[in-house]
Amino acid sequence: MVLVFVGLSYTLTLIFGGIFISRGEISVGNLVTFVTYLDMLVWPLQAIGWLFNIGQRGDVSYTRIEKLLAEENDVVEKKKIRYQHIMVD
């Protein structure tokens, strides 16, 4: 979902930047500079989102593991059986 917004922001920037360039309101250099700044802003935000995602997934996984380890064992163990050695000739 985040990638859709990132792609949309680049698309809108290029469309409106092209319109502004054709009107003479900005130069090509200004548009390139803006796209570069947009790129510099997007990557850290994606990295922070990724970090929070991994943290949440790890927390959920840890909770599941704790729940699993807290379960009682359903298998009832009997006394240890002593086996006698059987000799076959």
C-alpha cells in the first residue's frame, strides 16, 4: 500500500512538474531537485515503517511462543519400565 502512495507521489510530481515547466513557472533543474528531495524523504519513511512492521510481527510471534510454552503436556508419562535383556541363540 505504501508503494502505491510512493509511486503516486512520483507520478503526480512528474505530471505537475511537466505542466509547470511548459508554463515556464519552474525550470527542469528545479523539478529534478524536487524529485531528488522527494526521494531523500521517501526512503527513511519507508525504513521506519518497515522497522515498526518487523517489531510488531516479532511481538506477536513472541506472544505465540510464550503461549505455546505455557501449555500443559497432555501426554501422561508412566513409571519407567525396566527391560530385561533377552538372549536369543
